[in-house]
Amino acid sequence: MKKILFIVLLLTTAVFAKVNVAATYPYLGEIVKRVGGDHVRVTVLASPKYDPHFVVPKPSLLGKLSRADMLVINGAGLEIGWLPPLIKSANNGKINPGSRGFTDASQVIDLINKPTAVSRAYGDIHPQGNPHFNTDPHNIVPIAMLVAHKLEKIDPAHASDYESRLQHFIDHWNTFVQSFDAKMKPCRGMKVVQYHQLYNYFLARYGIVSMGTIEPLPGISPSSKHTLKLIGMMRREDIKTILQDPYHEKKTARFIADKTGAHIVVLPHDVGAVPGTDTLEKFYLSYAERLCR
Ligand SMILES: [Zn+2]
């Protein structure tokens, strides 16, 4: 009798146990929740308030990584400055790079802005190409598919649930993106300047031209020489829009706006980075609403 009870208990635990998933950034956490539903417990490592390149490796993150059955990262070098030492210290075989629970979203994305020469001599923080592919809503479905297939392997008891949730999400997302694309149409051909090369995937998708960045190079603070050159170019090209993320200093953008008559549009870099963007849909809609009215 005891033996039977034990087996029943064991089976129940297996069926009801949740998969602990750690995601590096909020948008990845949202994708995991949408595909995983009740079968996953999601924890997000980086706050959307800060620069995604430079996350403070707090001790609490270590606990989250130690308990994780699966780790979902953006990849393409975005976590290179903060995550590797944490993974090492967490010493959790389930989530080490190359292990079953390790999921790198960049693997299903065609990266753009790949450097032609491999060198970090100029302080480039995008050595593998541009890692900010989450700004294009068309990149969400491939990542959701990757996450769902990984969950099916880690938690085969619920494989059919993950598959049906994924199909439902894909249908929903395709409808959403179709209406989003229509909202972005009036912006085609627009010329902008951005602080960091954050929005390149989004801009390329919707035919908006990035004419320059306030940073001379990714990760390098603005210099007066570069800023004056940018102002001259913006006047010549009649550029009236500066895209600013929520976490960099805004002094330089204000100075440039003052000299050129351009206006500053703050676009979130991730879900929840500015108020009212706490879902994937609201995050993208804020782009159309702020930029393309
Ligand atoms: Zn960057």
C-alpha cells in the first residue's frame, strides 16, 4: 500500500511540478510565460530600467540561476558583460552553455550590423553584430518556437500543451503584427537619429532610415566634435526626430534638439522600460504611437 502511495505521489509531483525558467530580459520572460502557461515559473534577471549591456550582477541573481531548470538568454553578446561569471558561480549543470536547459534566442535570428573587422579596439560593444533584435515584432515567433521546443524536451509530460499554446500564440501574434505593420506604414521613408544602435531591426523592418547615432560608436560616450558633426548633418538632411532610450543621459539629445529643432522620441528598449509597456503588445504599440502618429 505504502509503495503504491509513494508511486502515486511521485507521479503527481512529476505532473504538477513547474519548470523553473530564468530569462535574462523581460521580453524573453513574457515569451516564456505565453508559451509555458501554468507549467512554468518564470523569473527575469535584468530590470528593464537599466542598460541591458551593463546589468549589476546582484547576489540574488545567483539564487535564481541555481534554482533554474532552463535559462533563456538574448545572446549575440548582449549578456557578455555580466552573465558568464554568474552562470559559473551558480554551478548549475542544467543551465550551463551547451546543456539541455540553455536557450540562446539569437540562434534563430539573422543578425545585422556585423563588424567587418574583428576588433574591440574602438570600444565596440556589438562585436558579434547588433544584439537588439527584440525591437522588431517579427522576431518574436521564431523565439517562441525555440522556447516551446526546448520546454517540450525538458518537460515531455506536457509536450502537447506547449505545442497547442505555441500554435495559439503564433496565430494571435500574426494577427497582431499584421495590424501593427499597417500602423507603421505612414512612417516609411522617415529619417531619424538615435542615441545607441538600439532600434536598427525595427527601423529596417519599417523602412525608416537611421542617419546617425549620438554615440560615435556603440558604447562610446558622445564627444563635442561628433555632436557638432551630427548637428550639421541633421540640418543639411532636415532630420527632425531623435530616438532616445530611457536609460542613457538625455542632455546631449536635448542640446541637439535645441540646435536643430528636432524632437526627442523616447522608445522603450524592452517590455516595461517605460510606463504602460508591460506586455509584448503594449511594448510594440508604444513604438507606433510615439513615432508614427
Ligand atoms: Zn547595444
